Amino acid sequence: MIISLVAATPVLAQGGRGGMMGDASHQVDMQVFHQLFEHRAEIDRQVTKRADGIETLTESTNPEVTRLLKTHASAMLARVKEARPIHQRDPLFAELFKHTDQIVASYQPTAKGVRVVETSKDPYVVKLLQAHADLIGAFLANGMSEMMKNYPVPERPQE
């Protein structure tokens, strides 16, 4: 089963603090995120950079981590579809959520996790998607300390 999500027209995040606590599901999403950090050594992630975006396969042999991966992927892709930002203090996340209307995302549950494909027709958004994929790899490699850093926005490609 492949679940496709096409981003909606961006809407303003509700609440203040730059979108950090902007909606009712934020707390639950962050709890799942933190649980994944706690089990990051049990997560295997493969990233394929494509001309039009990225494809990732993220899995675990731990059934609880597998459940968390599926929950997280579904929640984050819903955030993209509904233009509900998260982690807005980071410039890369903030910029990525400005372009949700140009992202086509789908995910396919696997026996041990999830396969996600995110694409765009806009070369700049492709660069944002690929930079985000690199950032998630750094999160998994280095843990919570990596999340506290800010990441630069890639330069726009020359047209």
C-alpha cells in the first residue's frame, strides 16, 4: 500500500513561538521524535538522492521502533501536506515549510519501517528536501545534540 500526500496550499500555523507549539499534535509528535532519538542505534536508514528529490528507507528490527517510525513518517508527511510547521527555530526547517505547496510526498509501510518519497518540480525545493535528508542522517548519527544546532538553507540554483 502506498499512501500519497500532495501538499495543500500553505496555511498559517496557529499559536505563537514561531510555529514551535503551533498545533494540538505538536506534543505527541515531539514525544515520538524523542523516543526515536532514544533508539537511534536501532534504526537503519538508506537515502537515495534523486534528480527530483529523495527516497528513503528507514527500518528497525525492533517492533516498537518500527511502530514509531511508521507513526513519525505519517505525522510528518501530514504536517507537510497541511503546512503545519515544526522545529521552526531552525532555518532549514523554516524554509522547507515555506514550500510545502511544491512538495509531493508518499510513504509505503514496510515490514520493518517505512519507505518515503518526496519530490518537487522546483530545483530549489529539491535542494531543500535533500538537505533535510542529510540533516536527519546527522540527527541519527549524533543524537539530540545535533537537534540543537541550526542548519543553513542551501543556495537557490541558478536558473
